Amino acid sequence: MTAQTKLTDTQTTILKAAAGRTDGNIEPLPPTLRGSARAKVIEGLLARGLVVDVDGRHLLTDAGYVAVGKRRPVPKGVQKMDVPDALQKLEATSRVIRPGTKLAAIIDAMRNPGGATIAQMIAGTGWQAHTVRGAISGMVRKRLGYEVITEKGADGQRAYRIA
């Protein structure tokens, strides 16, 4: 996404405070925010995908952390299997890709059993080779968190696939 959503000062303050908390919860909200104003702010954050409702709590998504220039804190020693259910739900929501986009075409190609070569992904997107490699490294691996495996085939072509 190249354009960031414009946030109000109140939304920015709430997101920054939540990013500073270990659980990413937006509560407690500022005491001056009450009634319908409180509901509107929460609705706006939910609509933008910056927070998610998990068991009645509003927790920051990865997009919420990014909106205020932060990264989700990961406690030391925590492995994927040890992550609480609430955080697993957040991880699931962060991998939403709009269908029909070029990034979706790359991901679909890499989901094939044999993966996809750079040439196949160039043909599917119209991008140049360095752009495809950058999308794999930056978006697919880093931002979306997919594990990408590269293998060199018998024909000498490198194939990329999502594990």
C-alpha cells in the first residue's frame, strides 16, 4: 500500500498508546473520550483494519502498529506454537490479500505444488524481474510473513514456492 490512511489526532494517540502496551489493547481510552465519540473512534479503527475485536477487547493489528511506525513486540523465547489464540487471530487477519491484484497473482503462482519461476511471475504480472524479487522479499516474506522456499530445478531455473 503506497498511501497511508489519514488518522485523526485522537486515533493516532490511541494507537500510539496501544502500541506501547505489551498486549496491544487500546483500552483504557482517554477519559475525555465518552459516549458516541468513543464508539465512532473504535468503529473507524475497526473499519480501517487497524484494530480487531477479540473476545470483547480491541487489539492492534499489524497494520495498526505500522500506522504509528511501530512493530508488534514479540516476547523473547516465544515460538509460533506458544502464541496465545488472540494473537493467532491477529496474524490470520494480517494476511488478507485483495484478489485480482498482481501480488495475489504472485502468491497464487507460488502456491502451486512446483512453485513458480521468476519468468512465470513476470508473465503473470507484467513486472520486471527485480520488481518480482522485491515483492517476494519485501511483501511476501517480510510483511505477510510467508515462508518462501527456493529450489533450483533440473532445467537450472529457480522456483519459488510458499511452504
